[in-house]
Amino acid sequence: MNIIVCIKRVPDTEARIRVDGSGAGIDKTGIKYDLSPYDAFAVEAALRLKEAAGEGEVTLLTLGESSSQETLRKGLAMGADRAVLLTGEVTLDGLATAKTLAAELEGVEADLFLLGIKAADDDQQQVGPMVAALTGRPCVSGVSSFEVNGSTATCHREVEGGSEVVEVDMPAVLCMTKGPNEPRLAALKGIMAAKKKPLEEKPATEHASRVRLASLSEPPARAPGRIVGEGADAVPELVRLLREEANAI
Amino acid sequence: MANILAFAEQREGQLGSAAREAVSVAARLAEAAGGAAHAIVLGGPGISSVAAGLGAYGATTISVGEHDALADYNPESWVAPIVDQIRSGDYAAVIFAATTLGKDLAPRVAAHLDVPLASDVTEVELSGGTVSVTRPVFSGKAFANLEIEASPALVSIRPNVFQATEQDAVGEVSTFTPDIDVSALRVRVIDRKSAAEGSVDVSEASVVVSGGRGMKDPENWGLLEELREALGSDAALGASRAVVDAGWRPHGEQVGQTGKTVAPKLYIAVGISGAVQHLAGMRTAQTIVAINRDTDAPIFGVADYGIVGDLFDVVPRLTAEIGALKAGD
């Protein structure tokens, strides 16, 4: 069972995001970076599948700066076998990113290609299905868990107002979201082993971004709220405000 | 003069707010561009009768692809008719709703057309032939203002953010039957479970009642269920990550990072302290109410109205008061 997992290095989800002086970037001071949480679900799914199959290889692939090595090493420490870093700029044009990844994945033989459903920085939720379309492979997005049966994968996905079970022919692209399996933490042994695992770094094929970032802004601060009162006695006043002031009920 | 296309999503043969919002945005952009708004709907036989209703939201023409295989969403059969429609129309922009379906479909269409996609936008304008959008990044901790330097510009709009605007207008419906080889589909939906009858998804609800650790025990969710019922049929239950991770509530209810982003008219956070990942998923709600024992809980920093106190006293009272109010309406 050979699985390729596309991952991304993003600011830790607890990071406070501030716009920098240019007005078109974030202040990176003090920001810790980590594997995007959705990608961690994808790595975990790949490792479990490989372990269940008892054979195969899990390869990590990313586009990013050299600093992404650290993120790839984390995935290797979790248990992936090898990693490829395409060094290049990541833009807000998801199609440009997808083309770079697709160029690397074109013709590659693997049973499954996994991605996190979205990256926790740009939140575009588009690269996975784009990679699938560009490489001509079938794709299921929003997969919380799946099982492989021969040449198909049975995927469980959540949709508005319900859930679906979807069968897809392999090789397939699956975009993973949160599911029953918590991503594992790397053990010390894994961290030591990761240092010796192959990590290939090479320049990415460049695709010009056709999405121009004009500016970045912090969300408008919410007008300061008020404490209506304490305990159940405050409820009538809350209800009055919701009806008369906020027009919310 | 530029026309704008809206992909109007149907679910179980019905057009909901996602379709109306997409068509309304297309109509607004078309007016700015001096062109017309068109809509495309894909569905099973008979869908054209409901699709006609989109004329009232500003679609001058409504193309309806009818086929047994289009009754339910399948990416393998839905992409081609939309790509064909876009290619035939010389559109300046194409609007999708950023629903589960739209987020799955739009990237595939973008890849086939070789044009970029701006996902989940909260603002979109068309000026001087250029489409510019605002969209949340870093889970809503910042907003990016983007210009799309390609035509057509593909955009998916965040549900509940844009107004669906009814007009005194009628659209012209034309029906076509796409050529679909069902046996060639590489993706097959083999089971579909609907949530409880009449329930609305947290990402689409106009009122959300969310519970966190402060609820103490999954057995106590009946309190929130009663409050939800009092608020009406547009209300849904949400949950913090902590209670989903603890197995108290299903992941489908999780609000925030690794869960759903919601923008309801009213968000009531009960026993939720307000971790930054949770705030990211609900801070664009119009009105936020927090009920929490801890005066210092971060949720009070984003709440419009807060009650400090024991939720087990406050929530039943709130349910009773809202129930009485609705009964008097």
C-alpha cells in the first residue's frame, strides 16, 4: 500500500495573527509553525492504512520554503517513510499550488493520495480536488474515515444535514477532515529515526499566481459587549435586548 | 457588458438559501457590469419546476440539466455540464455557494477551466472588469482582500453572509439533458443518511445554540435541545471542540477550527470558555450571547450580551422566556 500525503506548514492554530507594516502580510514575530491540523488527520490515516496492510510506503510531499523541512521531519517522526520538499513560493492562488503538486504527482504510481481538506492558514479548501482534476484521478473530499477493499476505498463523509458513504475507485485522491482517529504524537524513537529518513529537496515548478493580494486586514473588532447581569434574574433583560435592540429573536 | 453565472445548488430536489444567495450575488454583480445574471441548476427529473423560482432573485435565464444521475450530487457527473455552460457563455464571474457541495465542486470546475477560485468569500465586487473579494484567512483571524486576475473569476460565497434579494422579475427556463455514462462514474454514493427530520445544519442555521465543557455531562444536552426548540425551526445545536473530542457530541456539530464556520443571526454560547479556535468559527455571527460562570472567560470578549451565572439556572429560564415571547407573537 503506497500512499502519498500532501502537507503544509502553517502557523500554529493558537497563534495570534497580526498584520505587518506592509499591510499585505502577517507579523511572523513569535509565531510557531506546525503541521496543518487537517494534514495531521491525513498523515494519521495513511500510517494506519500502511500498518493494517503490513507493507508499503508513506511519502510526504509539500510546497514551501526550506523551513518546511521541520514540518516534514515531524511527519517522518510520526512514521512516514520519506519526504519531498518542493521549494517555492506558496501564493493565495490554490490552482497554482495544485499545478505544482500535480506536476510532481503526474504519472506517480500510488494507491492513494491524501491531503488535509484545507490548510489552516489560507482556508481555501480547494487544492485537493484541483490536484485530482489536474491528474485525472477520482476524488472524495471531506472524508472523516475510510476503509480499503481491494481496488476501491469506502469513504465516510459529513454533509449538511447528514452523512454519506461514498465508494471510489483507486488510485484516488481523498481530502481528509477530522474523524475518529486522533493524530499520533511522535515518540522519541520516531524522532530519532526521522533524522535518518530520506528528505529530498528540489525546486518547485513555478506557476504564476493569478490572485493578487491587495491587502490583509485584521477582523473588525466587535463593539464591546456588555454583561447584562448575573444569574437567571438577568434573563428577562437579555430577552428584551435580543428582541428590541439586536432584533435577533 | 459582462454576464455573471450562478451555480444554484439543489438538495433533495429543493432550492435553498445557498441557491438564492448565489443568484442574488450574481444579479448584483451583473447589474454593476451592465450584463445579465444567469443560473444553472442540476437535478433529477422535475427539477426545472422549482428552478423557475430563481427568476425572482434576478436570474434572466435558468439552464436546467435534468437527469436521473443528477438527482444527488456526484462530482464525476456534475462538473462537465457546468464547465460546458461556462465555456458557452463568456462570463466575467461564476458564483458558487461555499457549502459542502460547492466546496467540492468549484475547485474541480476551476481546474478544468484553468482559472483560479476564491473560496468562501464574505464580500465580492466587480469593478472595471475586475472581480475583487474579501475572504477570511487564518480561520477568520484576518481578512485578505484579493483581486482575481483571470476571467471568468470563480468565487464561492460563505453561506448566510449575503442577502438573498427578491425582485419583481421572471427568468426564462431552458432544460437540457446531459449525456452521462453512469457505469463510468469512479465515485459512487452508496448510502446517504439524513439527520433527524426537520433539523437544520449548524453551518446553515440562522440561530445556533452551542454547548461546551460547562455543560458537565452529555446527559445535560436536553437543556440546550429545549432552548433550540423554543427558538424555532431555523435553530441548530453546535458544540465546542472539547465536547466533541470527549465524545459527548458528534463532529458534525463542532464549531471552530477543525469544525464548521458559522455566521448565524444569533449565536448562544453556553458553558463555552471561548478558545481562540472556537472564536475563529463563530465571530462573524451577527449577535453573540454568552452564558458562563467565569467572568474572565474569553467568550465574553466577543459576546454582545453576557450573563454570568450558573447555566443550569439561566438556560431553563431563557427557554421559558423565549417560549413565552414566541407564543405571544
